[in-house]
Amino acid sequence: QVQLMESGGGLVQPGGSLRLSCAASGIMSGVYAMGWYRQCPGKQRELVARRRWTWGGSTNYADSVKGRFTISRDNATKTLFLHMNTLKPEDTAVYFCNAEHSDGLKQTIYWGQGTQVTVSS
């Protein structure tokens, strides 16, 4: 089991910055990737940024956030971050952290409860 808890959301003006945090706990040894997704009312959840640590590793960003958002991880505290700069009103959404886990037989995706980000003047 992996537990995820997001924090850091809030109201910010266009052009501003926020840093989201995702505190992870539980059996992390099988986690091979973590990421941030977002969802607006009436829309599907979409990938924002994802980092994988296996098979050479990779980092992926949605085209809409490239150059503005950065995903990072503090291994010591098992915390995933999303640094968001130059925020736009269209970035308004509930942001979710996820972890992709494998025990060699089964893959499981874990989700946090989400944190609201509102970009508005």
C-alpha cells in the first residue's frame, strides 16, 4: 500500500507561482514512477508531469506546461514536488499526485485526494 497526500494549492494571480507537495508513505520500494495530473470540472483527468526511475528514467510534461512547470522529488523525505511558474487561468484545476507501483506480478496506481489550484485576478 502507498499513501499520498497533496498540499500547497490555493489562489494565485496570473503570472504567479505555486509549489505543490505530495508526501508519500507506505511500501515505496516498488514505486517506479510518480506524477502529477489535473482535472477541471466536466473534463477528464490529464497528465501534467511524470517522472519514471526505471529503464533509464524519463520525465514527461504536458505541452501546455513545458517551460513553466518542473517536477522534482526529495528521496530522503519521499516527497514529490511540482514547481509551477507563470501560472495562467487555464491552469485552474484540482491537482492529483499519483504513484505507479509494481510487485513484479501486479501493477497498481495510487492516487492522492487532490489539491485545488485557482489562478484568478
